[in-house]
Amino acid sequence: MTFSWSWDTTFDVLPDMLSAFLRVTLLATVVGSAIAAVVGLVVAMIRRLAPWWIAYPVHGVMEFIRMTPVVIQLLFAYYTFQQFDGLTIGIVVLGIHYASYMAEVYRSGIDAVPKGQWEAAAALSMSTRRTWQRVVIPQALRTTVPALGTWVISMFKDTPFLIVIFVTEMVQTAYASGADDFMFLEPITLAGLIFLAASYPTALLLRRLEVRLARY
């Protein structure tokens, strides 16, 4: 069996794939990451500050989300909240799913703040809110940013799962383009290259950021 590459097909499908990347794949990643970062931090703080009868159920819910496949969560949310469009549901589900991972990252970062920092804040009579804003969160973020970035990349690579709730993202666009004339090699390869072109520079940036933060 021989394989041949058609540049005409490549240039024909490229605009549609880039459009799908910007309208769906990138949008879902950016907004989903923002949701995950905020919800994850809130969950980590609840586990540290809230009474046990709040912290334990929240932890249990996050563990359930973290231990179940995102595909199942997408399907459940899609058929439960049919008043919302698929892209909105997909973004929220991805955000909450990855919030369960980011919460653990935040927790480890908070636990890594030296005990002396907490004691110094208490000795200065700093309020709980000020202690978290000025002492705990800045130090925790310094050690967690690289790991958080890794989960963002993972979310980016999971966006093709949106097809299960009928959201036409980049990979589905590639498959549909190939199905038109049964030429799948070019669009599928392009999809992989676009994923690589977006994620690899991000990974390099995270490595540089990790090295830079380690100096402080």
C-alpha cells in the first residue's frame, strides 16, 4: 500500500480547520482553563478553611469528578441540561473536570508554604483574608504554576472529546473534510500538527517559567 500527499487537499481544508481551532478548540481551552483555575483554587481553600461538614462533601464531589471519565461527564451534562448549547456545556464540564486536578495542585502548593510564614502572619495580627492574599497564595502559586500549565495542555488535548456532545471542533472538522472525498491523511495530519504547534511552545514556556520561579 502506498501513500500520497495532496497539497491541493491540504490547502483546501486548512482554512476550515483553523477556523474550528479558533472558534471551538482554543476557546474551550482558554475559558475552560480559567474556570478550572478559579474553581480549583476555591476548592483548595474550602478544604483548608471550611468546617469538616462542608470540606468533606466538597472533597468527595471533586474526587468523584476526578475519578470518572470526562466523556461520561460530557454526556451526562449534555442530556441533563439540554437548554444550553453543546459548546457551553463542554466548556463548563472541561473546566470543572480539570478543576478537580488543579485543586490538588493548589493543595500541595498551600501545604508547601513554610509553617513559619503562617506564624509570622499571625504574629503581625494579619487577618485571614490578608494572610491568604499576601502570604499564602503568592507563595503557593510560585510552586504550582508549572503543574497548572501542564493540566491546561492536557485539557487542550482533550477538546476532541467534545464531539460526543455534537460540538464540531477541529478534529471532527478534519474527519468531515476527509469524508467528503475519502482523503483523510491530509486533514488528520494537519490536526495533529496544529495541536503540536500550539502545545509545544506552551510546554517550552512552562519549562522556562519553572526554572525562573525556582530562582526566587
